[in-house]
Amino acid sequence: RGRSAGSPGAVALPRPLGAEAHEEEPMLVAQRKNPDYHGFSADPDADMLNMRAAFVAGISIAIVLGSVFVHYLPDYGLQQWARREAEILVRERECRGQPLLTSNYYDPNCLPLPPPE
């Protein structure tokens, strides 16, 4: 039940539209001539050369474009911006003669405090 009448390992693939029954597909012909067929050319030497060129070009493009993409990613966590801002504040405080760090986060003279009771 549910078994086909053909041989157990054979699978019949449909032919492309417009192909006649006596014509064989060009890829099968090229594979019979060159068992290491990569799909670039029927000539084995040109096929190998084109396969290697496509591989080298693909890898090179991936490495170059990947590294350019990573280089131009935005500043993650604004770390570079924070560093530049800190350097600007240090230069300003050195020019004014103020200490670089103080114990107060805000200037106590500028804070509106409630009157003492």
C-alpha cells in the first residue's frame, strides 16, 4: 500500500518546460565530462579557475565590508563621547585653577536650602 512500481532507489525528476524527451540537461552532460563540476563552465580548467576566483572574491568582500561595517558602528554606550567630555571639563578646571574633583556633586552655594528652624 502506497508503494510505487519503480526501482527502490530511482526517483524520476520532472524535466524543465520545453525540454524534449531525448535531450539531456546541460548540467548532467557537464558533470559527466567533469566529475568535479562547480557550475561555472563546461571546461574543467575554466570551471576550477572561476570557482576559485568567486571564492576569493566572496571572502575578500565579506572581510572588507565586514570590517568597514564594524569600524563605522556608532559609539556603543557613548563611551568615546564621555571620554571627550571629561577631558574638556578637566582642561576647563585646570585653566580656572579649581580642583579636578570635589566632594560635592553640586555647588552648595547654588542649592536652594530650606531655612534652618
